[in-house]
Amino acid sequence: AGGWWSRPANWKSNTTIITTGIVVLVGFVWKISAEREWRHNEPNQWIPSMMVW
């Protein structure tokens, strides 16, 4: 049970590397999405993508 590598010795560094990669990727996608965002009317309330340059 647990597969071939059920408890790798470097799991903390692997988790840190993957988490950092995911955060960077989501940041780039969020930035590109906000740059391409187009609205017919100004929003009536605040939205998170308004903060991105």
C-alpha cells in the first residue's frame, strides 16, 4: 500500500517547490486574465481584478 515512494525523504522541499510553482502559475494567469478583461459598463462594486495593473 502507498505505492513505490510512500514517504520520500525530501517531501518538504518537493511540497515547497510545487506550491511555489502553482502560486507563480496562478499569478501569471490572473495577471493575463485581468489585462484582457473587458466590460461594457463599469462594475457597481469592487472586484479583485481591479487591483492588478
